[in-house]
Amino acid sequence: MNRLGTLAHSDHEIWWTLSQEIAHGADYDSAERRPISSCLSGTRTQVLDTLEGSLTHVDRKLVWLFGRAGTGKSSIAYSLADHLHKQDKLAASFFF
């Protein structure tokens, strides 16, 4: 029991419990989202750099992409998530 009188759980137990509730099709690299659209190499570098810079600040918790259909929001989001994943910096993502 912790000081609040509730059962104490280890971080591992908490993350494991949460992992059982995941929407697997919403993972950034889910097979359910195939084919995955991503930015072509060397394109949209300024927006990707700006978003990555925003996300690496400790006071930034969330970035919301919005715009008209077909403007590349999903491609940008996937490319950024993939880049952060490869750097072991991707904490969470949800694609729909």
C-alpha cells in the first residue's frame, strides 16, 4: 500500500496493464494501415524539423496537425513518428 492507501504498482506493471488496452490498428506502423504514406526523402524537411523541435521541448506535450484532405498530414505524422521511433524517442502515437 502507498501513502494514499491504494495498492502500489511498479512502473512495469502499470505499462504492461496499459499495453493490454492498446488499439493495435492505431499504431504508427500498424499492418492495418498499409500501404503507409510517408514523405519522400528530402521533402517537407522544414516542417518535419519544426515539429521535431517543438516536440523535444519539455513543455510541449502534444502537436495537432490539421488541414484540408490530401495535404499530407498523415504522411508528415508517419514520417515524424518513424524518425522519432528510430531515435528511441517515440513515447506514443495514435493514427486513425
